[in-house]
Amino acid sequence: MLRELSVQDVARLIDAAHAGAAPLLLDVREPWEFSLAAIRSAGAETLHIPMREIPARLAEIDAQRLVICVCHHGMRSLQVAHFLVQQGYEDVINLQGGIDAWSEQIDPGVPRY
């Protein structure tokens, strides 16, 4: 099932995660974007796979975990989230507003670009 959640809801979800049940933050931005700014959280594991590489690297994304798709503003990640659901992933979230909203509303230490 695909859900779209605000940065506040995703931050609460990550904070509430327990060991072994931590969500997977799937960052689908380009490498240069990821090197500029990324969400780092002890409550989640981050996996960086650029959007164009997702089909070829699908096996790296654990279908048994909650997957939170992240991009700059939430549009590329929404496309990837739809693709994952089509591939049989059952628990997928798109981060509304992307890392830009995360930087503005949750962690101003994450650079904006």
C-alpha cells in the first residue's frame, strides 16, 4: 500500500521505530544531491539508489521492510513509490515535500539546495 506522509509524520514514525523494525529511507536523488544533503537518523537505515537505477537494483530494497521514498521535493520519490507498489512492495511511504521540507521543518542542519 502506498501512503504519502508529511515530514512531521515520518519523523514521528522514525522516532517510534524499534530495533529490527527500523524503516528504510530510500533516497532516489542523484549522487551529487545526496552528497549535498541527506537525512541521517539513528531510527532508520538510508539506502541511496538514484531513480534511474531502481529497476536494475530492485533486489537491494527489502520488500519486507517499511520503505520511505525520499527525493528533493517529493515528485521523483512518488514515482518510485508507485513503481515499488506495482512490484509487490506492501508498505511504501512517499515523503511529501522531500528533503527540502525535511530541512525546513524538521532538521535545519540538513542543507537546502
